[in-house]
Amino acid sequence: MNQRKYHRVLTIAGSDSGGGAGIQADLKTIAAHGCYGASVITALTAQNTLGVTGIHAVPVEFVAAQMDAVLGDIGADAVKIGMLFSPELIRTVARGLARHGVGIIVLDPVMVAQSGDKLLQDEAIDALKSELIPMATLITPNLPEASVLLGRDIATQAAAMEALTDLAAMGRGSVLVKGGHLESGDSDDILYIGHEKRVVTLPGVRIQTRNNHGTGCTLSSAIASNLARGEDMETAVRNAKEYISEAIRAGAAYVIGQGHGPVHHFHRFFV
């Protein structure tokens, strides 16, 4: 009897005690896509729907130990990476991925808070650009993050189009620029598929809700899961975009906490 194999997805990110973003959102998303999720935790946060009240960094040596434990035994068909707050941590993760020969890497370069404040110091941003982005199969910046990466203001659809090839040149060729920060009413994303030199526009209707915590984590994890399942880049991103849109729409019907709640990660299974 032939035994079946899981589609394995590893998330490398921080823990959100409130469950809406970070490792918790990633593992919910991976499970919702029928994949096996493993995790490397880079930081613990005391967090709820109102915000973060404390951060406890995991020592980089223990981050490396987690990576070696998971990748040395279970392995991964795809890896999703969230916010890495220090140059030392970024280098540790990059070395671990290279050591284990990871093929598919989806990097969500979380650098800018919703308030517009930078979450990473300049040294960490430089390390991200030199160490991790060149390894990434796909990077998924929003407009403020694309602006930081390129050192110029990117606030419109036209500017995002112009930025695609410059961003793609930093990595292995594919970029998804997310349009949630567009000043227009819509939330269109733009995908550049590097090996095909092709641009795909993914229309999105903006959904009015305060439950938008963890949308970036969820989208990048959904893409990684779809790639782990063998979907091509355009199909993986299209399906992930549809998933997050429906998760936001379903989550808008719920009230949880006093601030920005999560999306509904299991909307396909439970109302």
C-alpha cells in the first residue's frame, strides 16, 4: 500500500497571542488549504485586537535550531517568511534556508505599520534586500513597503506598475504588489511573473470592515500553500486572492475583541 504524502508548508514568523496574524494566522491558512503546517517562531508577542503590548525576541541560535529540526526531518515544499526584525535574524534565516536547499520561498517583507511607521531599522532593511530577497521565489510588498525597498514614493497604480521590474530584479523574478493602500476605491493587486516577463492585474473590491488584522500574513501563506500543492504562480496567486477576499468578507460579519479583528480563515468550512 502506497502511503500518501502531505504538501508541507513552513512558516517563519512571530507569534500573535491574539490569533489573528503571524504564526497563528499562517497555520490556520495552511490547514484551510489542506496542507501540513510547521513553524519557526522568531518572536513572541503580547497582542490582541487593540495592538501589541509586548515583544519577546527568540534568540537567533534557537531560531536556527527550529529550522534545522523541521527542515532536517519533515522538510518543506514551500516556506513563507513574515517579519524578521533584526539583521542578525535575517542572516540566520537566510543561512538556514540555503543550508537545507529550500526551493520555494514566499517573502512577505513586513516593514511598515498601518500607521506608516517603519517597523525595521535601516540595517535590517539592508539585510533583507541583500540576504533574503535574492532568495525569494515571490515577494509580496504593499505600497509603503515597495516605497521603502526602492527608496521612492509609490502610491498609485501607475507608480506600482513602473516599480514592478525594479522590485523583480532584487529577487528571483516574481513580485506581487498589493493594492490595499491605493487611494482609489478598489484594492487591485499587480503580479509580475519574472520568468515570463508578464504582468497580471488582479482586481479586488474593497470590503468595508474593521476585521482586517492579519490579511498580509494570510495572503502570503495562502500563496505558499498553493505553490506547495503544485500550482503555477498565476494560479496560486489568483486562488489566494480569492481566498483572502472571501475570508475578509466572511470575517466582516463577526465581532471579536474591541479593535481590529481577524479574517475568517475557515470560511470554506464554517459559516
